[in-house]
Amino acid sequence: MVMPIKIFIFIISIVLLISCSKDEPDFQLKPKEDPYKIYQEAYEAFEKGDYFFAQKKFLEVELSIEKVEVAAKASIMASYSLYSINFYDQALENLKKFLKKYPANEKVIYAEYLTAIIYFEQIKDETKDAEPINQAKEKIDLFLNKYPNTEYALDLKFKNDLIINQLAAKELYVAKYYISVQKWIPAINRLKVILEKYDQTIFIEEALYRLVEINYFIGLQEEAEKYASILGYNYNSSEWHEQSYKILNKNYELRKKDKVKKKDNLIRKIINKIK
């Protein structure tokens, strides 16, 4: 009896498959690496300042370890490592995941503090976009409202004062631009913002002086005198008060010279008597 061709081909295929499988080497699964060992490796890299390698290993630990406390610690260490190499976007993304995944962890306060710091460090000078300044202030205010008595609050209060000065500087920078192109109303509005919101900053004196200058130039004598009076009452010894006085008193330089001359004469008289 002749074997059907299809059955013959099937048997030959099975035989070939078995023989080939005997020739192939045995593949074994690589044993899973101990996550605690990986953590130690990551921490050693962190200590040496190799933050790029450290963050990679810390994230690997978080994904592979079952103990939640260790996973959370690895996550926050990865975030700090990313921050240390100025990978701000990646660090913020990882911190966001940390806060969502481990809301009860003891490092939550630090995670929010580090978030605020990252926003703060991305602030540019007053000539650049104000959005990073506003974002940083929002994050810092949020932290100070939630954790006013923590060890990180004092640092963020100091940084908040710097931000307020930066915002005032931004308003003054824009106001001076409007002055340079003779757009008086927008300039006045910007300067008034400094008076209303940033009166504790170092820019208040110049803002008052600019208001004296503008109002005098456009013929609003009473308004100019009002701002000069405020400047004189609060900052009598400042250079800006002296400048505003020059604007409103055209004979100021002459009187100043007379005063210096009289003082010199008095000193000469005293010296002559001593002689």
C-alpha cells in the first residue's frame, strides 16, 4: 500500500523539527536581579554625582520592587537626580507621578518643595516672559499655605520675596519702555501697580519718581507734587527724592551750590580761628 504524499510530507517535517531542536542550544531565562542591589548601585552613583545613571537605576528599582516604602524612596531619589542634571520637565513629571501614586508617603512635603524649587530656578530676568515667574509664585504660595511651619517654609519665604521683587522689576521695565515711546497712560498704569502691589520692594522709590516725572511732563502739576510728597515723606534721603526735587524746583542746583559755598566758608572760618 502506497503512503499518501501529504502524510509522508507531514512525517518528514516532524522528524526534521525534532532533529533541529536537538541541535539548538538550551536557552534559560536570566534570573531576576535583586532590586535592593540595584538600589545600592543607584545610590553609589548618586553619591559620586553620576546623576544620569542614578536616576535610571532608581526608576528601575521603583518598577521592580514590591515594598511600597522603598519604591517611593527610589522615585523621589530619581526625581532629585533628574533635577540635579537640569532635566526639569522630566523631574516635574516624575514628581507629579510620585504625588499621585504615594499621597500618604512622608516625602510628599519634600516632593512639593522640590516642585516649587524647580519652578523657581526656571525664572528668567525681568526682560523675559513673566509666565515662569507667575508659575513659581503660584507653587510657592501653595506650599506656604499648606505647610507654613515646615523646615522648607523659611527658604521658600525668602524665595517668595525675591519673586515679588522680580515682579516689581518686570512692571518697572515695561513702564520704562512705555516712557521711552511716550505712551504715558500705560506707563502710569504699570507704575501704579508697583505702588499698589509691590510697595515693600526696592523699586517703589523709582516708581514714585517716574510718576513725578511723567505727570510733570504732561502738565499734571498737582499729581506730580502728590507723588513727590509721598517720596519725600517716606524716602527723604534717597537719590530718587533728590531727582524729583530737581524736577519741581528749577532753582535747586543754584541753591545747592549756594549751600555748599556757605558750608565751605564756614569751614574756612573755623580753620582760620584754629590757626
